[in-house]
Amino acid sequence: MTLPQLPPGRTFEVRAVDGVRLHAQTFGPEDGYPIVFAHGITCAIEVWAHQIADLAGDYRVIAYDHRGHGRSETPRGRNRYSLNHLAADLDAVLDATLRPGERAVIAGHSMGGIAITSWAQRYPSRVQTCADGVALINTSTGDLLRDVQLAQVPTRLSTTRIRTAGTILKTFGSTPVPKLADAANRRFVAHLAVGRDADPWVADFVYRLFATTPPTGRGAWARVLVDNLGPKHIPLHNLTVPTLVIGSTQDRLLPINASRRIADTVPNLAAFVELRGGHCGILERPDEVTAQLRKLAEAVISPQRLNS
């Protein structure tokens, strides 16, 4: 299996609340039920290619690049990146692409999942008006560094390990990618983001996305996540719509424990699915992820049809 080509799409330019330009695209029938995709850190719209290619045959699929990623603007200054911005950018995309009174299934992978939970925390009234259901894939609400598998450190040194992991992620995230260190960087990214059994093209593609993400953007978001997702978790009590949670058993970046905690905490769990593989479940197990998203969409659409 390789990455499919994206189907023809329509481009939107969305303006964030602070004026930052966000790149968004829609795929599929104009009158189709909307499914919204928010990608993870150091990724771009293309990371959803499997899901877009499949679902756009039946649904109106909306995807966007986070600020500092893909074809969105990369603002300078640490004050232009925060969980508030992450939530507000998602809300701006929903406001620009959903029709009045229209609700969607909103899916987020990794940092995209954090965008959804941050949005639900900060915009509780918008959850009911914009979302029929959400999917949280390979993501976390807190304790970001506790389980990340960067290196084996004895349990008694766990505080040192957590501090070291944070420093490494923030430093590596903001570092330009020199050709001389290309092989070492590829190995590090693959170790964090891709499972041992993944097809080789997955690691190559993930590294290309990492290398082409502006260092300013990925570094700023790495700081935001490391500094804000500590022992105190993002609360989930506002996320009252049906919620699909997907985790991966070999995920070294956001291990399966993070997904299990979300499944145990979210108010309205639609399903909890454990995949074999690493952090990039949408690439490593695309058919399984797409099937679960389709199942969620069908489940939330059915009551609407019965009531119409």
C-alpha cells in the first residue's frame, strides 16, 4: 500500500482571529455531510490522504493546515502559538466552512485531537452547534512526557527522564534539518512516530512532512505542547457528543495509556479502538481508521434521517 493521490479539491483561505492565514480544502460532493480533519504536529493535509480519498466519495471532507504547517501562514513570535490559538483556529475553520445550522464529525490526530479537546474546553456552546461527533486519534489530554519513549531511564529517575524528554522534543522540533544529519534525524523521527511493522514508505513520508514543516512552526508548537500538557489534563466534560477514541499499542510518542485514559474520561464514548502499530495510525492502519470514521458518521447521521 502507498499513499493515494488526493482527489480534486476546493481551496479556502480562512482568517484566524488574530489575522493569520489558514489554508483549508474541501473534497467530495458540495451537498455531502461534512467530516472535518485536523492533522498532527509536523504534518499537513496530505497525511489524511487515505481517509480523504475514501470518504470524499460520499461525504464533504474538510481539512486544514495548522498555523506554522503546510500551506498555512507561519507567524513569528511565541505569543502567536498557544492552546488558545489551536482551539480558535479550529473554530475559525468550522465557521468558514460549515453552513448555518450544519454540524459535522470532527476528527483529530495527535495535535489535531488536542485542538478538538482544547476547542471543547474553550467553546462549549459551539460543541453542540457544530459537532455531531468527534474522533480523537493517537492523542492525549495531559502527562505528555510521562510515557514518551525516548530513552530507557530507571523509574527512580523518572523526573529527570521527563525533564530530558521535554528538552529534547522542544530542541529537536525547532532545529533546521541539515543534510549532514539527515540519516540520524530520519531514525529519530521514525522511532517516535512510526511502528516497527509499518511499511517503509510510511517512515519516509512522515519524515518528509517533518522536514518540510517550517522550524519556526514545529518548534513553537513543540514548546506549547510540552509546556502546557503536564500533570493537569485538558478537561473533557464539555465534549458531550459521541466520541470515537483510537490508540495504537506501539505508539512511542503518545502511548496507548493516553488513549485509554481519554476513553475512560470522555462523557459520551462511542467506541474505543486499539490498533496495532505506532503513532501514525491514520497511515499505518488506514483502512481500519477510515472504517471507524465511516461508522461514526453513519451512526450520527441516522438519527437525523429518522427525525427529518
